[in-house]
Amino acid sequence: MAHRARLATIACPVGAIGSITRQSMRLARASFPEHIDGGVYYCGYACRESHGARSYLIVRAGGNILVDSPRYAQTLLKRIKALGGVRWMFLTHRDDVAEHRKFRDLFGCERILHRDDVTAGTADVERIIEGDAPVALNDQDRKSTRLNSSHT
């Protein structure tokens, strides 16, 4: 089984990808979050409760952003900690929140969600945004980092 296939096995939220023979997944587990470009990493470890949504970590000097909720997996958590942890968790849609509270508890991150996507399970997020205009994370980021919700 090639390395990319092992990554797909780890990322699959329902365990639907496998191999006829036993394979070591240690290297694949340690590969997430996988560097994409610049400060952007793909977290892998999709969570069944998020319907397999992909999550990303954006590594920045002013604090890292976790976009949506991956599975709360110890190997992934250790790597995210090594990359500087999570300052903000931007939840893009009500279906992509999965284990958001566990990430909040571990990293103390501020969770951000659009009002149209707030449910009973996310009513306690720290920041609820409204409208369609870009939103700055903080005063230092007004010109450099803006978020747009993709709520539907």
C-alpha cells in the first residue's frame, strides 16, 4: 500500500478504506496535518460527526486558525501543538463542528461561527458573526486576515 493510500485510510471518517494485508499506519498518522502550501495544512482525520468534512490548519505568526473540526486524535493533536496550537477555530457550517468543544478545552481557542449556523450544540461559541462581509480576527489582523462564512 502506497503512502498516499495510507493517508486516505487515516483521513476516512468511516473506516471504509482498507487493505487486504496488514499495513503499518505509523508514518501516515504522523504525516497529518499535511503541509499544502505556505502556512496551510490539511488536517486529515475527518470526523464522522462532521460528515467527512475536511479541516485545515492555517499557521500564522499572530495565532493559528483551525478551519472546521477534524477528529480528536492524539497523534494529530500532538502535531498541531508542535505547530503552535490553535488560537481561533473557524466553523464554516453547522455540519462541520464535530468535536469543537474538545479543541476549545485543549487549546483554549476562540470558536467563530455564523449566526445562521448556530444550533443547540454550538450556542456556546465565543464569537457569533453575522452578514456576508469579511470579519477581522482582531485589530492587528484588520488588513491581513479576513474570514467569510460559507454557511448555506
